[in-house]
Amino acid sequence: MALKQKIEGEIKSAMIAKDKVRLTALRAIKSLILLEETKEGFSGELSTDDEMKLLTKSAKQRKDSAEIYEKQNRPDLLAVELEELAVIQEFLPKALTEAELVQAIQAIIASSGATGPKDMGKVMGLASKELAGKADGKAISEQVKTLLAN
């Protein structure tokens, strides 16, 4: 089932349950999907990769906002962002643990033939594609940098 249909079903459930925070987060996701589908030059439905990119981007925005609210001592807004983030993460694939991430990056480094820090761009390109939605870009970058430095 496409993400759009899942979201629409979840919106109905949230309306029935009168869960305002969940409803807001689901409507935000649906809005992103509709905006992407109505872009100029777009035809057909979103691919799974496009859906994951939208969800990842939305989750990252919530995380960034939560960090800002935490620094500004705004627990009321922080709670809302974290609740919406939790809803968005339900639709993302399970995140890799640090050990799994290191193992995946080591395999990418071995397959690409990278030998040192000068190959960072090549490894990051492959790792970003392969681990999209499974790990945060910042975490991938840090691990690649660490592993290539050794």
C-alpha cells in the first residue's frame, strides 16, 4: 500500500480518536506528499525512495526544531515537536544501531576500494544512497570520517 493511502487511513483513525497532535503530524505528511505530486514536471505516483526522502526531511525538521526549543527553554513547544516526530518515525524504516551502521559503512568502504580520507566523497555518495532513511546523514558522515582516518 502506498504511503499516501496509509496516511489517509491513519488520518481517519486520528480524527475518530480525537488525537490532535497525531492528526496534525499526519496532515503535515499528507501535505508534503501532495506538494510533491503537484510539482511541475511530476507524473504518476511517488516512488518509495521519494516517500522516504519526504519523511526523512520532515523528521529532520522536527528534530532541529526540538533542539531549538530545548535551547530556548520552551518545553510546551518541545513536547509537540517530539510527539509529531514519533508519529513520523512510525512510517520510517527502523533506524540502524551504531554497530550496524559501522558494519554497513565498512562493507561500503571495502566494496568501493576506498583507502583514506581522500575517498570521503566517493564513500559518502554510496553510503547516502544505500543507508537513506535508515541512518541520519550526520551520523553516516561521522562514521565514514572515523573509519577512513584509520
